[in-house]
Amino acid sequence: MRTKLLLGLCLGMILVFSSFSGCSSDHQPSSITITPADPSIAVGATKQFTATVTYIYPFGRATTKDITSSVTWSSGTSTVAAIDANGLATGVSAGTSTITAVLGKVSGTVTLTVTTTPTPIENSIYIGGRFTHYKPLYPMHMMQLNSDGTGSQTFNAIGTGFNGDVYALAVQGDGKILVGGLFSNYFDGIANHDAGNIARLNADGTFDTTFNENPVSSLFGPGFNATVSSIVIQGNGKILVGGAFDRYTDKNPSPDFDPSHGGLGHIARLNTDGTLDTSFKLLGSGFNNSVSTIAIQSGGKILVGGFFDSYDDGIPNSVGRIARLNTDGTLDAAFTNGAGTGFNDEVYTIALQGGGSGNILVGGRFTSYNNDGFAGQSVGHIARLGKVTGVLDVTFNLGTGFN
């Protein structure tokens, strides 16, 4: 009898433990969370959503898992927003739509707001550089500030950003941000994106995959082969880029076309999708040294400053660290260097007074300027030039300037 009791107890224990073991593997999805939680985009812009499931185990233990590519995505109002199988939503018209992610019997939702205007805050500020910390945040080389100087906690909220320095920023009319510098990668919390010294971000800091991502295979990789120092957007949306580069690789889809463009001569113009505009500067080798700054006058002509002293648009021309180009990339010979030798040292920055229609302010390492072929005139690292021919404005900076 005692033996039978012990056996019964043992069997009971075996049954109990067997039942427990079965329960431990029987975890079920409890909830789905969609991020970002309070999304907003402009018409035509995109937003990447992420779905995370929470599993509940016996005794209350819980785990989470990214299931973005496993759920079924839907938009409650397809006339306001569309969403693809990977959770990428596109704004169609102004309004709101419920975005839903379903896995089996469990689902999660968020409300997406679509606006007719860009989503960045009216007075938000974008900054780029060599930094990796802005208390209490840890942005990598670029971030957005609110109008009161606090760091935005929604811009690229889950990514680490660029892997190198940012030197140039330009905001498009649709709120997207063009970024240039010395980097090769951008992580937006969704994926690592190849970015050869230039990239375009959506208004929320996610990577814009419609801009020259994954170009046709090339020995030179995507983007520019050296530093981008200046980015300026023309009135027609095309993008002027200056820097230390001489090559650009774009995503031209033709299989028999080499997507790597050499001999750019430190300046290039891109189309709105990031492909090279081959109608710009058709002939010549461009500048013989780096471009630091670009500015567009109200008539569309292009002012360029940098380290160079010559420009070849099919004909070699001497230009002393500053030049003006026509809209097709040919040299405007009417601007100063038709007779003069320009500045005697590097130009770092150019600004236009009067919203682009006024005179030209120039700053740099230079100490003299020659606009007439005769003796150079002393200028202490800053000068103002006439908007038409680039003649030195002698009424500005009557002293010796900066030291």
C-alpha cells in the first residue's frame, strides 16, 4: 500500500510538472503597440510605422518583439492616407486616418494626421556639425531645436543619426531636409542607410529612401566621393552642391549606364530625386579646388566661393576664389574676374543682402581684392561687392577689417 501511494505521488508530480512545462511554452500575444504614437505628415510625405508585440508568459513575465514586417497594415481612410505592407504610410489628402496593425486576433491602432503644409514647427531650428551631445539628448552630428532652444525629442527619436560630420543643411518647401558633410551612413532607427556625404531626411528625421538610395552597383558607392560643404535649392527645386568632390554616383536605372559621374570639378546640380542633372556644366572640368559656399541671386545666377583660382567651362578661366555662373553652369565673364584677379586667399562664406537682390557680402581668409586688373585693395577678411559686376564697395568697411 505504501508503495502504491508513493507511486501515485510520483505520478502526480510528473503530471503536475508536465502540465507546467506545457504552460510555459504556451505564450500568447497580448497587445500590439504602434510607433510613433502621435504621427503627422504633409500631403505627399511618408511616415514609417513600427509594430511591437507584447507576449505574456505564466506568472506575468512579458517580452516584446518587433513584428513590423509580420503584421497586416491598413488605413481606415484610404483617401487621406495609404499604407504599404511594410508599414510605410503616404499622405494623400488633408484629414485623419486610423492606422491599424493586426496579428492574428490582436491589433493596435494610431491616428495619423495629414496636413496640407509641411510638418516642422514654424520656428524650428536645424543644426549640424561635429557634436554628439546636446543635454540631455545624444544626437549624432545633426538635430532639430524647438523655438525656445530645447532639443526636439521627436526628430529621429529612435535613431543614432549620421556617422560623420555635417557641414551643410537646406530645407525644402515640403519640409524635407537636405544634409551634406563627411559621412557615409545614417541610422534612423529603422535601418542603416548608405549616404555618400549627402542625404535627404523626412520632416520627422527618418531617411528619405526616394532620394538616391541604393544606386546601380558601382565601384565608387552612392553619393559624392568627398566632402560636401554647401547645398542650395534653386527656385525650380533642383539642388546645387559644392565641396571637395569630383565624382557622384546616382541611381540611374539603365543597366548599360555607368551611374558614376567623374570630372565634376567640385560643383554639381542634382534633380529633385537625387540623380545628377547632366544639363548643368556640360563642358569643362569645373573648379580646380574645393567649393566652400554657394549663393543664388534673385535673377538665378550662381555665386560660388572657395579655395579655387580657376574654372573650366570648356574654356579655362582665372577666378580668384569667387566666381559667378550662369544658370547652365557656364562662367559669367561680366562678373569682376573678366579683368581682376579676385581675392588673394580662400572665401568661406557668401551672403546676399535684400533677399538675393542686393549687394554681396563675402567672408574668408583673404586680405585683398582685385576687381579691375590693377593693384588689389586691402580688405580684412570681409568685403561687400556690387551685385551686378562684383566691383568692391569702398563705402563698406573703411577700416582695416578683422585681424
